[in-house]
Amino acid sequence: MKQTLAVGIDIGGTNTAFGIVDRRGNILEQGSISTKGHKDIDGYIKAIYDALKPLMDSVIGRILGIGVGAPNGNFYKGTIEFAPNLPWKGIIPLGEKLKEKFQLPVQVTNDANAAAEGEMAFGAAKGMKNFIMITLGTGLGSGIVINGNLVYGHDGFAGELGHVIVEKNGRLCGCGRKGCLETYVSATGIVRTVNELLSARSEESILRNIPVENLNSKDITIAAAKGDKLAQEAVDFTTTILGQSLANYIAFSAPEAFILFGGLARAGDLILEPTKRHMEENVLQIWQNKVDIVGSDLNEDDAAILGASALVWEIPAIN
Amino acid sequence: MKQTLAVGIDIGGTNTAFGIVDRRGNILEQGSISTKGHKDIDGYIKAIYDALKPLMDSVIGRILGIGVGAPNGNFYKGTIEFAPNLPWKGIIPLGEKLKEKFQLPVQVTNDANAAAEGEMAFGAAKGMKNFIMITLGTGLGSGIVINGNLVYGHDGFAGELGHVIVEKNGRLCGCGRKGCLETYVSATGIVRTVNELLSARSEESILRNIPVENLNSKDITIAAAKGDKLAQEAVDFTTTILGQSLANYIAFSAPEAFILFGGLARAGDLILEPTKRHMEENVLQIWQNKVDIVGSDLNEDDAAILGASALVWEIPAIN
């Protein structure tokens, strides 16, 4: 008998990527379409169908279901709800529409939860039952795994650690409140920190040569690795807040490890080592030297598709 | 057939209370012994046995197991580990010793987790699958329930929300770190707040008539209820920090409700109403007006025994 397969769809603000994945995490086929520019949600669904169906036909009869990772995706309802960076407003019954079009079971979750599923099935969290996934991109996303299951809470939206308030009256967040973790710890957050340092100080820095509007987190970690003091200060400031936050999250769910993913995490030990140090400085004694911080070991381009596909194996009818 | 029963044992620093409980939460028999003054742990176990066995003989053959709530109790291992307020040092294999003595299955957990089990089985959390129990006593204990299960994490110690750091370089905590939630929000914490206010201010307050060494949290809530401004300020300060913290915990596990238990919670709306208000001021928009804060509705004297007994119904061999 041929091995069974799952489709993973990753919906981003700009692109939608999809792939056909086997149970060991090999991507057999993949493609993408633009998320934007469709007449409405039905036009978008049709565009996915038109691009994905030919790939599926090559493995006809072997696909068991479709998993979707999307911003503000709700696992319980299969909806996307009020996603600020997607073209469709309000509550979109995405799961239902895909199910109708493809005549396959569909599971939807948010992108960070999909990432956690992917790490658990194929990546750095293989074999772990209790871990917390942290994705560092434009914002900070999180997926919390307890006893081998993603935490969805009462309403399906649990695990928004980017919106834990870490600084009273701190930086204004996109959510309208102040001092959220993601305003400090994210690709955007570290750029804000550097911009603050650059305007408050007159010291030399490689980063002064980059036009403010172009400065990104990679420039900062590269400069820090080269010994740029101001960049190093920004890294230390960022990892201090992240380490303190992780120490607090341990008191909640006592995970075995944190898995870090995304641009900042790709800087490796430059970020992981000080984060670990600041976490250890702040954690309750019973957890000292017990909790790891590791970088994702999935290929960044594939991770979102793998994570979304892993959702299929969670569909009750399939197990 | 006669209804089956469970024994609940609540180990406190001073007293150990126990009872025989039916599945509906009726305590059929109960008693207590001193926790202190025994030669060693075996002497203590023998004292429990001598006091409890006669009660058990009256319902012979109907008792399925023993549940124990104890400070620093570890659910996975059945141990009590390094409990600062108990007479025995190091790691105590309490579950094993009780099992051997009574020849019954035994389940051990910490006191706050037992309280959460009790609320779920018999109290304010009946029918809830996602809630967080907060016990306000000398410290702040917590039991986190997700999908109907207590969260124990990788090592059995999850759910130490009293030791989330809420104030950098804040008040010194018994754990050796600074700024833990329980240094502000607990019976002890609110007394510390009042003492700070009394020495910083010269304004009149009923609380000045109480000798500092006798002042307790009940005096403070009574004074606040009578309109004492300084006491009211202490209540507002305490409930602000608690409300902000609960708002952050919602971002973690999206519970349906928080259940508050213990001396401070007994003050009812005086504490619950401002805590709820401060929580709503700080919570992410998607959770506004979605999460309840309720006081425990179990009798305080019985709650610990009920909670411990409820553990028995979690023993796999019994279900």
C-alpha cells in the first residue's frame, strides 16, 4: 500500500504556500499563489484549488486531509477571525469552504500553533510532550504544547504570549495596548530598540550607515556579531526581556524546552546564549538548569507547510 | 451496591486534616492530627494511620484510594520535595509510604492543585474544562486546568503563578528572588503594602490602632469595607497587580474563569470587583468581557479535604 499524505497550506499576508507532505515530513510537491488580488474569499479559494488540484492529481487517492496555518486561525471553528494583515474582514469560515471545494477533512489553526505542530512532528521538538514554540517575526507568536497537545483554551485563541504585557506604560503595540512583549522581542521590536539607541546616543555604529527605513533585524545581528557595541546593546536588551519572560512562562507550564523560530532565532547562539543566561538568572530555583532553549531545525521555507500538514494527523476521523 | 468512597488528606504546616468523601462531595467522616512533633516521617504516617483507620473501618471495603494535597507535592512521583514549612527535609516518598501502610492506591499533588480538583469536582468550577485556580493565603498558589486536566508540565511542578515576577527589583520573596506576584498579592503581601503605606504616610487610619505584629489581611478588608482610605488604597494596589497578572495569564491558556480561594477572596466583591475591573483594563481585546472571576463556593474548612479526595477519581486504575 502506498503511504498516505497530507496537504499543508500556509497563509501569509503576501503569499500562500502549499505542499503535499508524507508522514515523515518529506514535501513531495509544492507551490504558491498570491494571497492578495482576489475578488473575495471564494475567488481566493478557487485560485488555491486551481493551483493545488493538479499537484494532488499526481497522488490521487492518497491524500487524507488538509491542514491550514493562518494568522488568527481558530482551531475549534475552522475560521480566520479579524486578521489585520489579510484581505478579508470579519470572521471567515475558511475550513468549511476548503472542505466543500476539496471534499476532504480540513483543520485550521494559527501560524504559530502550526509551527509548533511542525516542530513536534518533524523538527526540534520531536518526542517532546511539553514545550513552548516562540516565533520571532514581525510580531512574536507562540504555540504551547502540554502533554503532547496544543493548548487552545476555552475559545481556541490561547497562546498569545506576544501580547503578555512586560512593561507597564511601555511601547505602543499594534493591539492598541502598551508594553506587549512583541513590541520589544521580535524583528520589529529590536529595530525599534536600535532606533531609540541611535537617536539617544552619539556613539559610532555600523548601523548609522543604513537608512532608517531599510534597517532590519538581520543587519542588527550581523553588526552585533562583528562587535558593534550599539548593536550588541540592542541584542542584550532584547534577550534580557525575552529571558525574563521565558522564566515566567516556566512557572506556568514547566516545559522541557523552548523552541525559537524565525529571523532573530536564525542568528543562533548570538541570541540563544544570552536568552538562556537571562532566563537562568530569573527562573525559580526548582527549574534552574532544567529547561532548554533551542533553535528550530526545520528549513525556514518549508517549516510553515510542514507545520500546517502536521495538523492533518490531529484530525480525529483520521486517527 | 453501596457507593464507593475516597479518602482526602490535607497536609498543612501545623495540622493534617483528613476525611472520607463520597463521589458527590459529602464528607462522611473526618479528623485531624498535628503535622509536627513526630519522630520522623514513619512516625507521622503511623499517627495518620492510627487516627484514620478506625474511621475507614466503619465503611470497610468501600474506599477506593487516598488523595493527598501537600505543599510541594509532586503528582508524577508521589513525593513531597523540599517543602520549607514541613518538618521533613529533602525528598519524601509520601505516596509510597501511605500506599504500603494502607494497601490502597495513593495520589499526591500540591495544595493548590488539590484545590483546583476540588472546585472542578464539587465547587465553582463544576463543568468547566479550562480555568485557573488562585489560592490566596500566606503565599499565592495556583492550579491550572486545561481541557479538564491539571497542568503538571515536564516535571510535575507546573502552575507556580505566585512566583511569576511582576516587578523588576521588587519585594524580596521567600524564594530568594525579587518581585514575585505573591509578595504583593496574598494575605502577607497586602499586609506588607499596608505597613509600607502606614510608614510613608501620616494620614489617619483605623489600622494604626492595631499593633503591627497582629495586623492581618482580614483587618485590612474590614477597614476598607468601612471606608478607611488607606486600607482602600492597599486593596486597590493589590487588585491592580492581580488584575494585570490575570490579564496576562489569559494570553497563555485562555481560561473560561479564574476561581479565587482563601482569606482575601472571602472578602467577596471588595476584592473580586476591582480585580475584574483591572483585568478588563489590561486584557487583549479578543478576551474582553469573556473571562469570569468567581470566588470559591466550597466551605473553607472542608475544601482542602474535598480537593485531596477528588484526586482519587483521577487514579487511572480506578477509572
